[in-house]
Amino acid sequence: NESRHWHHYDGNGHYRMGTFDYMIDSAFLAATTGVCPISVYKTFYFDSLPTNVQNISIEKTGLSAAGNQTFKATFNNITMSGSYADKTTISFSAEFDYELFKDPSTPYSSSNDYFLFSGNIQGGTTSDLNYNIVISPDTSRYKIDYQCWYTIEGKSMVTISGGPVPSDNIILNFIADDGCANFYEVTFPGMFSTKSHIE
């Protein structure tokens, strides 16, 4: 049974920190399948804003066709407290499927390791609109490598409902050419595109 405290300045003026408890054993590390339950997720903050998670599950789901380890991560009811227009909290849930591409030159973690992942995120906006983000498992998976804290490439489709003008198939594209500069492009098909930077 382990307890880990995590904290990090993200390079854009924000501080993230928290503690989570989990149970893991050598059998789980050696196997290609199995569940690593995270029993407690507490005292997480984005700057001074508390963040709570109902539960997290991380599961090893076997090897991919390419022989890479795969994982499924589920995050239920993530709630961020703060001041959002007329709301004091926003919440969302997420489920992701990861594939680890491991540097074959070492059995340890390497700066050449990276993950590709797909999945979906569902939640509500500060304006009480509902959104759904889908990351396709086919050709547009998100990429995170061990040299960068951010998603460095990949596309997702965003649907927003509940507003006066529902929006379908908005494209969110993390731009591969910018490396770890953390830029993304949002495209409203048939209307316009805009480039921005996550802070």
C-alpha cells in the first residue's frame, strides 16, 4: 500500500499538487493484465482550487497487436471547486485507453518512452452546457511522451449541447509541429479556426 504526494509548477504560472493512495504488488507489475485500485485521492489543488475525484481505476488490459502494454484508466466524477460565472463547481468524467511505446534499449523509464491514447470526456461547462469529447482510437490518438508534461499531438471531436445553438463536430487539434509549446487549434467546420495556448 503506497501513498504518493505529487506537486508541479506547469510552466504557465499554475501550481498543481495532491496525494493519492494505491495498492500494488510485484504480481501486478509482472503481469500484462490486472487492476491497480487507487483507494484514496485527496487534497488535490489547481493553484488554490480544490479538486475531488469520486474514484479512479487503472487496469492493465494486455498487449496490443504490436506487443505493447495497454491500459484502461477511468476517472469518475471529477469536481473542481472555484468561481465560474454563476457556478461554484464544474464536473466531468473520463475514460481512456493507453498504449505504452517503450524504449527497447532499457527496461527502465526513458525519455524516449511515450503513450498514445484514445477515449472520451463528458461533463458540463460553466454555462451549464453539456459537452462530449471523443478521441478516436484509429488515426488521431493523443500523444504524451516522457519529455513533455503536455499532450503534444492528436485530434479529438467535440460536441456541445444544451445551448441556443448546439455545436457538433468541433475539431480540437494539438499541433505536433510546436513540440512541447502546448498550442492547439480549434476548428468550427464551415466557419473558422483559431489557435490558442493552454495555460
